[in-house]
Amino acid sequence: MDDSKVVGGKVKKPGKRGRKPAKIDLKAKLERSRQSARECRARKKLRYQYLEELVSSRERAICALREELEMYKQWCMAMDQGKIPSEIKALLTGEEQSKSQQNTNRHTKAGKTDATSNSW
């Protein structure tokens, strides 16, 4: 019992406890590490491309909204001066025409239902 110790009635052998690591080829381990790093860089590149596309689409949307806001500001300034912009006139006449078309469609449908209900 030269190398072993007695602790609590048990004989302990010197050395490391637990599972011994398998002798992995260092070149294979290094190659796996390199491959993992390549995949990580590829994922990072894709993530950045996606984020850049997202940012550019949001910037385009912001520019479009700013232009629309500027147009509405100009319309308001024109109406404050007593002028009605032609775009608003076109919108109003377009709404009036669509309302009159809807009303005529309702009347013709109502007339058809009355005619069919009284046809007995």
C-alpha cells in the first residue's frame, strides 16, 4: 500500500477520478472548430443581411409617409387660404359618384325584390 491512501476505511488510489477523456486527434478537433467558426460566420452574415433589408424597407416606408404628410400639410395650407386643392375635389367627386352608384344599385335591388315578392 505504498501509493494508496486509507480514508474512512476505504482505499483510495492516486490519480484523477471520473471518466477519462478519449484521446481525440487534435487535427480533427481543430478542423471541427474551424468548421463551426465558418458556420457561425455564415449565420452572422445572413442575420446582418436580413437586418439591413429590414432597415432599408422601413426607411423607404418612412420616406413615403413623410411625402404623404407634406402633401397633407400643403393641402391644409391651401384650404386655410380659401383654396380647395384639385386632389381633394377629385376625391370628393369620386366619393359622391360612388355613393350615387351605391344608392342606384340599392334602389334597383329593392325594386327587384318588391317585384319578385308581389308576383304571386
